[in-house]
Amino acid sequence: MSLRNPLTTACTTGILVAAVLGLFLQACGAPKPSAGSPQKNSRRTMTSAAGPQAETEALRAQARALESRVRKLEAATNRAYPGGPVILVDTSKSKIRLMLGERVIAEGTCSSGNGMELSDSTGKRSWTFDTPRGYFRVLSKVTNPVWVRPDWSYIEEGEPIPKDRSKRAEPNVLGDYAIAFGNGYFIHGTLYTRLLGANVTHGCIRVDDLTLKKLYAAAQPGTPIWIY
Amino acid sequence: MNRQEIIIHRGTMIRTLALGLTAVAVLLLSFILFCRSRQVASGPSLSEDQQLRERIAALSRQEKLLSTELTLAKNPAPYIAIDIAGRRMELRVQGRSLRSFPIAKIKRSDTEAFITQTWLLMEAKPWENPERARVVPGSGEATSSSIATRDPWGPKRMPADFDLICKDDRALEVRSLPSTQSGNRFTRWFGSGYRQVRDWARDVFSRRRRDYREFIEIWLAEEDAQLLFWSLPKQIPILLVN
């Protein structure tokens, strides 16, 4: 390269000046190694004499540890929800759903309690026909269930209450299947399918035959039922 | 200028241009190195520390919330979660939401700082009990069904203003604002004002709050308040998240 050209000379000088300036700046600005550098001692506290870098590193480590704990807690909360089938009954919309995790396996229209009150002639006994809310479990499953009429049914119909339990049995009114969930409450079928979707029951949950069949097949004793 | 001179001149131009570009590149590189070395020397900027602190605070809050919720979620019974800052109320089971209600307004008796608290509902006390139809003995199931179909039992017949009396003299007071779907803006505004004055007057005259160690007043849309009352089991834990 010829240095006779003045432009070339100027550029070469510029490069040299820039390189020297760069090295100078680098030398001035470079961090001085210290005994407490975060790489060597990252467990120092935030008030460490190691300076702001150590403090930041400690904050980062704290955030990482918290993130890990939060992830574990989220996973544990997700695991709390049953992986098997569950039955959800939304009484406000008269909908019953059989779920497997987030998936809806079956959905149908149901009927729940009519909210009415009944008292016997003495006024000593009274009933409120509500469907209970909350958590229940499938206690048993019955094929071709027979309804054992309770006292209120006789009072409602104005019939004498039989003393013999066997006289209370009434087959073919609860559909093909019944799923018991405690205190005399059942999920069962109905003869009055046109009333499905209206709250007309005495507390049990009535569903259509097809949905009932799917519920019966999937539910096992212990299957959770949430009514809300 | 002959052909040889032209070639020499062009070569000089190219070399000059290349050298100029190299000079600019070296200067730029030096500047970047300088800035980086300055940054390393002074440590990360304050804003990064601030961001980290904020993130840690948010994560700590989430950790506390999740660990409290996990305790409730291990039990299959439903619970209510109220996010005070997020103004949302949810009916949940085992970490899943069954119903969700936006909260319009919240008033609290205390200013005590807490991340989470769990209250236990003992009794739901409505201002007015819902009217229930009575079955006349001997009328028969067909008559009952007919009445139930004509005047259906459902959330719309539930009270919209009620107190959820909790264990340890705590109360969650649920109050209703006119439904967002009802009337026009003016009637809703007027209805909202009326209800708030009514609640204030009731509070002044009944002095019921003297009985409560702590209370939280929550204002929901009317249909949400009714749906909440409709969905409530007899006892339910209430998780409050600040």
C-alpha cells in the first residue's frame, strides 16, 4: 500500500488512532477482579460488600428458586383435580356433564329439586324439596331400580302411609338405572321426559335415558359428583 | 489520463474506501466494548434490580396463594376464592373454576395487610328469604309439577342481598347492583345509587356490623349475587386473596 496518497495516509492514521482509543477506553472501563465476585461467591447476601452485581445475582437466584416453587405448586394443584371421571351438575342451567379431566364425555339436560315445602297434617314434620349443593360421591349403582316411596310421597298424594316396607316398593318409575349419592338422593331416569330442564323433582336429579346410560357406565363407587 | 493511470487511480480509491470502512468499524467496536465494560463495572442497571424485586414480590404472593389454595384443593369440597385486587370471585373445586363473578366494588373493615386468609361460612343470612311454594297435602305430584313449571324454582328467585356469616365473627356481605342487562344507563345509575343508600341506611339503623370482628362488603351484579346464593353449599371455605 502506498502512503504517498494523502487520503490513504489520513485513513491509516485514523485507524491507528481509533485502535489506540479503543484499547485505552477498554483499559479504563474494565472491571477490576475482586475477591467477592459473584462467580466465586454467589451465595452472598444482598448486603454483601461484593457490590451491586452480587446483589443482582442474589435477586436472580431468589427469583429462580421462587419460580421453581410456584411451578411445583401449580403442578400439585393441577394434580389435586381427579384424573378419572367426574360428574358435574349445574342446577342453574339444568345441565349434567360427565367429565374426564377437561374433556366432556357426556352432557345432558337434567331436572333438580322444585324448592317447594310440604308439611304433614300435624305440622310436626316438614320437607323442603331442594337438591343439595356441594361435593358428593357415587355410593352405589343400581340396574332396574325400585323406588321405595318415602312418607312425603304418601302425604303429597293424600294416601295412608303403609307400615309394611314391602308395600312401598314401586318399580319402573326411576328409569333403567339409578346412581345413589347419599341421604336418599339419586341420579335416575324419568317417565316424564318432557319435564326435563325444569326444576320439578323432590331433590333427586332426573336425566334422560341416553345420558343416564353413559353416566352409569362411567361412574364407579367413589366417583366425585359436584352439584352447584 | 491513460489507461494505466486510470487503473491505478481506481485501485487507490478502492483501498481508501476499504480503509475508511475499517476505521469506522474499529471505532464502533471500541465504543461497544467501552459501553459493555462500563456496564459490567457498574453492575446491571437499577431498573433490572427493581424489576427483579417486583417479580420476586409477585412470585411470593403467588406462592403464598397457591400453597393456601393447595391446602383447600386437596379436599374435594368446593370453596370460594375472592381475589380482592383482581376483583373476581370464583366457586372452585380442586383448583378448577365452576363459576366466576366479577366484583363491582369492595369495602373492607380492616386495613390489615395480608396475602391470603381463609374464612369458613357457617350460615347464609338473606335480607329476605326466598318465597317457597307450599305443597297442599293430597294435591298430588302432578299438581306440584304443574306449579313448579309455572313458577320455576331457580336462581332468579334467590335473594340478591345477603350476609355470609363466617366463623370467628367474620362476615362477607354480598350486595347487588342492578343487572347490566336491565334498563338503560340512567335507570341503572339511579338503581345503583338507591341500593347503596339503602344499604347505608340499613347499616346505620341495624348496626349489625358491631357484631362482626371483620367484614368485607362485596357488590355484584344482581344476577351474579342470586346465582352465588343459589350455588352455595351449607358450609364452604372462603379463600381471600389480597
